[in-house]
Amino acid sequence: MLTHYINTAMHKATYELLEVGTFYSEISHCPGVWANAATLEACRDDLQDTLEG
């Protein structure tokens, strides 16, 4: 059940390439769940780690 929630939330994540060259992502319906990383894949991994935490 928890895995399903995490997967569903990750599909609702938004990603943005910032002017400084890093990626920012967030899940709007999960306040405080965001990530910023040098690559899109790292950003996605960090976002999932934050959500799981």
C-alpha cells in the first residue's frame, strides 16, 4: 500500500531546470517535499528519498 502511494505521488511530481543549471522538483500535494540536484536522475532520487522519509 505504501509503495503504491509513493509511486502515485512520484508520477505527480513536477521538474524544472533552473537557470543555474540544476534541477528542482516538488510534489505539490505534499508540502515540504522537494529536491534540488545537479542532474534530473539525482533530483528524482532525492525527491523519492524525501517522500519516503
